[in-house]
Amino acid sequence: MEEKQTIIAAGGLVLNEANELLLIFRRGFWDLPKGKLDPNESIAECAVREVTEETGVNNIQLGKLIAITTHEYFDTYIKADVKKETHWYHMRVDGKPNLIPQTTEDITAIEWTKNQNLLERLSNTYPTIIEVITKAGLI
């Protein structure tokens, strides 16, 4: 049996000054911003770049690595089953920046989520996202 290609990705768990969590809504699920590693880019650089591209948030303060998650899916671009390894970082921003969803990545909504609304949002997300948010101590 052929081994699946591993795709390296990175993203962030971003909190604003009010400790609201940045969530994106993509393809029917609430998610955290993340994306694939570019050639000659560090994993930390990828995490910051992807959050900025997907959300429009700048001046991100990169924190420590929270977790590395893996999941498998069918990649429609390379037309093969792949394993995705995502590196998740703590991130903070000053204030409450305006959000601009990257619609070319199928992001249809984006929000700063208050703590009291977090569990409702997480009822419609992926197990790996719950794992990251739990490891970060938010739930």
C-alpha cells in the first residue's frame, strides 16, 4: 500500500484584547485560520501569513506552539488521499481589528467570538479544532 503524501500546514488561535477568539466559517464549519506551507518558508512564518491572508488581520504577535494535529482527506488539487500535519500557534493582536474574509478560500463568515458563544460555535466544527482550543485552555 502506498504511503500518503504529508502536507505541512500552520495556523493560529488568535485572541484580541478582549480575549475574543478569531473564528472563520468555511465550507459549512467553524474553523481556525490555517494553510499550507510555502517553499522556503518557516512553519511560524506560514502560520502568521495564513492568518493574515484568510482574515485580513495584521500586526500579529506570535506566541508558542500549542499543538500539532493530523488528519486525512482527499485533496482535490492533487487528486489523492493525503495526510495533513498542522502546526497551531498562540497569537494575539492589539485592539479588535476589522476582519476581511478571504472568499477565494471559501471563507463566507469571520468573527471575534466571545467566550459565552464559543461552545455553540464548537458544536459545528472539526475534532482537531476542539483539540487545539482545549490544549490552549479556552475550554
